[in-house]
Amino acid sequence: MKKQTSRVRIEFNGYWDWISSPRPYDYEIMGKYLFFSTDRQRLIDVATQEILHHRFHKAKVNCRLLGKNTEYVLCLYYKDGSRKHELANRCTRDYPDVKYRYWKSDESTLRGQYSQEFLSKLDVKRRRAFTAPKELVEFRDSKDKIILRQAIATKVRRARKRTTDRKDSSGVSLSS
């Protein structure tokens, strides 16, 4: 479901509300700045302000909480961590009701690195899923611009491949 609001586009994908600018950007996204609040709408408002007034282009806010977590997360995407002090100052001044955490690289996410505070509120199965090593799968448009980048657990991808490439003891393929 897509919705255009005050010059940003909001799209729901089943778990996240993605907030994006219609303006093009000329950098590769390499990570995100993280903000937390018990008020999901407040995080959407922060994302909208950052996109409209501070040269950010893409963000997402989760639509439901996992485990015993009580706060929603805003991921504000950017090319690097160079704006962390600017955001910390703006958050203190303009968004004092929102917790600003830090910059997190996509590489950290792929390595399964999450805060102990977040992980401690998940059941064992979900904790394993989040901390498992992942690989990046990219989908590109006809102009080779990345349109979607998704982290997928490496173990899951290998398991899927093994089940499609199985052979019996005589070498006959068991795949359909």
C-alpha cells in the first residue's frame, strides 16, 4: 500500500513502513542511523522531517514490536556515519522525546551485530535468526540502480540450495 504525504512517499511492505523522498540521491546507502520511541507515529514524523528538511532520502519504521521490546525503531539511511553529531544535536534539540542511538553499518547488520538490550528481549529462536551471519541480495533496475537490498541468513540460503541440489548415493538427482 502506497501513500503520498507532504512530499514524501510511505509504503508498507508487511512489516515496515518505508518513507522515501521523490528526489533522487547520488550516493550508495551503506547503513543507517537508529532512533527509538514507544510512539511509532512520532518516528514517522521524525523521518519525514529529516527527509524534507535535512537531505536524507530513505527511512523505515517497524509496524509491530518483536518479543518483549517496547520501542519501535526508525532506521534513517545514509552513505556513512559522518552526520552522527549533527543528528545527535538535532535530536536533543528537536526530538527530545526520541532516543537517538548511533550509526549502524550494513556490514554490522550482515554480521548479525545487534545491541544486547534488543536481543535480550527476544526468544531464543528469534535471537538466533537475528545474530546469524547474513549475505546481501540486491535487486537492480534496468539502469543498474539498486532498488532493493535485502539481508538473508547465509545458513538458510545454503540449506535451500542443498535441498534443490540433492542426489542419491548413485548420483541420481533427487531434485524436482
